[in-house]
Amino acid sequence: MPRKADVKNKTMKSPETMSSLVWRRFRRHPGAMAGAIILAILILSVLLAGLSPFDPEISDIKNRFQPPSGNHLFGTDGLGRDVLVRILYGGRVSLSVGFLVVGISLAIGVPIGSAAGYFGGWVDNVLSKVIDATMSLPALMFMILLSAILREIDAPFLKSNSTLTISLVLGVLSWPTAARLVRAIFFTFREMEYVTAAKALGASNLRIIISEILPNGLGPIIVESTLGIGYAIMEESTLSFLGFGIMPPTPSWGNMLDKAQEHLSQYPWLAIFPGLMIFLAIISINFIGDGMRDALDPYKILAQIDE
Amino acid sequence: MTQDKAENQNGELVVVKDLVKYFPVRGGVLRKIVNWVQAVDGISFSIRKGETLGLVGESGCGKSTTGRTILHLLDPTSGTVVFNDQNVFELQRQEMKVLRRDMQIIFQDPYASLNPRRPIGESIKAGLNIHQVGTPTERTEMVLDILHKVGLEDYHYHRYPHEFSGGQRQRIGIARAIALKPKFIVCDEPVSALDVSIQSQVLNLLQDLQDEFGLTYLFIAHNLSVVEHISDRVAVMYLGKIIELASRDDLYSNPLHPYTKALMSAIPIPKPSLRRTRTILKGEVPSPLDPPSGCRFHPRCPIATEQCSVEEPEFVEVMKDHYVACLGVGPQNVRI
């Protein structure tokens, strides 16, 4: 009986658990911590946007094109709406689109890329053709087509030009990048001897894919995903610009930026603030991705244990 | 069939028959198969329960392929492997999974064979998880037991592979292989990558474990001294064929095949004053893409005759338990 207690003590008290080590490493990465703090502030303020006295959609023609002031911190736009409030509400849309698109493209791309890279042979042939075919679609035309179709269909969850619809359209087109990356990762790692060892132990293909190979590809996948969030925010703005994305009066960073183009020389704050937000969000997410990749690297964890 | 049965009563755990493994070589724009690497080309032997069968040969002669095909980690081109009365290549997926508990492998490069992202305790536990042995707590306890058996400590459980020395890593590889309490282990050059000072420790560990668990080993190596140390019987491979198989003492004191003789004469003797005639083989090992006709050894063989390039020698028992494949060494010209 005392044996059992021993087991717990001896192994569990060991240096530190994996997750706490990773967290400790992450905290030491200054860029990543700065990114995490900025992103946290962004998300928090976006969620608290409702506390503002201004409404993002009701126009106030008397106060149009006000420069930044104590009353309107970021000024007002052509319809007299407070830019700060619109940015906060737009952030809800843009950030959700960013994360949703990456979520969707990983959900499609990782399984397809894994299967192609792991099994190779005809499976890879077929899946690679699908990947190439999707990549060769003229993205813009296809996005417009898809959102036009989705607008016609009266699906309960896919209201026309809603955040979810836009994300779906973008996600369906962006997964091949993820799939290609994951496929390449599997090509590299499937010949590793520890994969053979797992086979010898009787591990199923699914177990090998999920618990032997995927963790080794985590670094590149995380970096690619953080870049993907940035792309998605930009793509959404393109769609909005063409009238197929988030439609005014609902704000998104993308459509605010596009609207601002008309008055860029006279009222630059209309462009500067949404642009700054996009920049801040993307760069903080990229830094977070950097820090996560380093924190998850077992070779670097060693240094931490030795300290 | 009756012979098979009789053999099994002899206590044979693994019976390999006419095993062939070719790898396709693809070339050209269309990636068509242009040639075959004849890695293993029709070999037959058996391994008795509890023994260690050494398998020696030069790099690229098909030793590792043999080991991996026996474990069905590679699909054979043809031939059969009977393990514990079951034909390994005819089993359904689920049956194969069950069988894998009984046959394991230890790799040459212990670093490459451990997942760098996983603490070694978890790597050792993987097999127990896959086969759902006991409760999770019991599994952890089993892993700790095994860690002790291979000479490691509790606190190593959560460490990563790169934090260990080569010898320790090989101990981890061994721990993973014995975690499921297998009957048979293919040791694929387990000490070739280790320092000489560590080799004997690992070899002794393997022998201790064999005694404790009644393990049967197929011990693949190219170092003849290592094989002599650990094996009961030894098979010599050359270009995908087994050319001689005998008990260790027989083979080392009385090698019959000219290739074996050449190998034996190449073992260094730790005594500078002692000189012996060395048989130096001419030429290189031919490519397994296009092996020589007849006896595969004939272009390099000191006693080859014209017939050797035409006729392929059979693998025959020239003395009790001593098999040779050489036209120059028939039963008629063996002097005892």
C-alpha cells in the first residue's frame, strides 16, 4: 500500500509538469507577453464596447468629420458616428472572423493534410489534387460567388453577410495552405523511427497521427495559424470593400478602412485608427505565436530545467 | 505440415520460410517502377524459444529488413513467418494488434526511436495504453518498475529523450520494448551506436532481462565479437541471403563458407604479437539492385569456380545444425 503513495510522490513532484513549464517559458518571451497583454486589452475593450454612450450605427450629421477630441477620442466619420465605438464593435466582427477562419481552415486542412502526408500513395494523389484544385480557384471570384449563393439560401445559421457566413466563405478557401503545411510535416516525420516503434507497439494509424506526429508539427502550425488570422482580417476587408462582406452600417475594421479611402487626405484619422487596430491585432497575435512555438520546443525546455 | 508441427515441438518460436522482401525503385517522369532492390531474397530459418539468434552481415545486406519484416512492420514480397503457430502475414488487423504484445523491437539509434516531444515515461507507457493494460495508476507503477529494471530512476520519468546519454537512451528503448512483457524481441543493432564502454553494459542488461523474462532474441549486428558474446546460434547474411547458420561455437571455431571465413579473419585480436593469415576480400559488395548470377558471392570468392556463376547453391545441413550455402562446401568435402 505505501507503494502507491510513493509512486505519486516520486513521479508527480518531479521538476514541473509540462504545462507549467511551457507557461513559464512563454512568460519569459518579452514579445509574446507584450502581444498577449495587447490582445487581452483589445478583446476586453471590444467586449465592453456597449458601455460607451455612443451608438455605432446611428448617424449624427451635425457632427460629421470631427477630428479627434476629448468628446470623440478618435473623431467621427462622414455620418457623425464615433470612430472609437465603431472600432470596438468592428473589432468584434474582425477578430471573430480572424479566429473563425483559422479554426475552419485548420478543421478542414489538418485532417486532409495528415491523411495525405501519412498514408502517401493514392490517398496522397487524390487529396493533393483536391488541395491543388482548391488553391487554383480564383479566390476573389469564388468568394463573391459563394457569398452570393449563401445570400440566396435562407439557412437559419447562415444569415446573409453575417460573421459566420463570411468566415465560412474565407475558411473554405484558405484551408489548402494549412493542408499543404501539415502534409509536408507528415512527410518529414512519418519515416521517423519512433513512428515505427509506435507501430511495433500496435498503435493504430489514428493514434500515430494524433499523438506521435502532430505534436511535432505544432510549431509550424501555430505560426501559420497566427499569420492566417491576419490574412483573414485583411480578406474580410476586401470582401467588405466589394460589397460582399460585412455590410454597413455594421462596422468591421475592413469596411471602415475602405470607407476612409475617399477622405484620406482631409480626414486621415478615419483610416489611421482602424489601420492601427488591424496592425496591433496582427502583430500581437504573431508575437504570441512566436512565443508559443518557442515555449513548446522540448529542446529549449531543457535549459529551463537545468537552471 | 507434419514437419512444421514437429519443429514446433522442438520449441521453435519463430519460423521464417522463403521470406522475400523487394523494395521498388521508381524513376522517370511517371515515377514508374524501374527496378527492385532485392533486400531479402528467400531466406529460411527458425528461432527457438529462449535462445538468441545472432544475425550478422555487412551494411545493406538485408539484416534489418529481415527483422522488420518478421515483425510485419514491412509487408513481405512473399514467404511466411510463423510466430507461435500463427502466420503473421495472414492475421487480421485486430489479431495482429494482439500479437504485437508478444513481439517487440529495439532500434539501433535510440534517439531517433524516441519521440522528442514526449517525456520518456510516457513513451514507455505507450504500449500499456494501447493495449489497455491495467488502470492508469497501475500503468504508471509498471513503468516505474521497468525503469528500475533497466537501471534508471523514478525521476527520469518526466525527462525528455535529449536529456539522456546514449546508453541511457538505449535503456529507455529496451524499457519500452519489454513493457508489454513480450516473448520475442528483434534487437536491431542495439549497441552499434554506443560507445564501446557502454556496449557491454547494455549487452549484459539484455542478457539479464532474457534470463528474467525468458525472452527470445533475434540479435542483428555487424560486430562479430558482440554477436559471439550474446548469441546461441549465428546466421550470416550476404546480399539478401543467409549463407551460413550454425551454433555459435561451431561457427566461430569452424566457419565453412568462404565469406564467413573472411569475416572471422577480420575480427581484431587484442594481441599485437599474434598474427594470422587474413583473408582480404577483393572488390565491393555488389548492388542489391542487380545481384550477381549463381552464387551471389562468386565475384569476390577466393574458391569460386565457373559453376558458381551459374548455379545457385542450396542452403544445406552439412553437419548437425550447421547449414551452409556454398557449392564448394558440400557434405562430401567437410572434414570433421
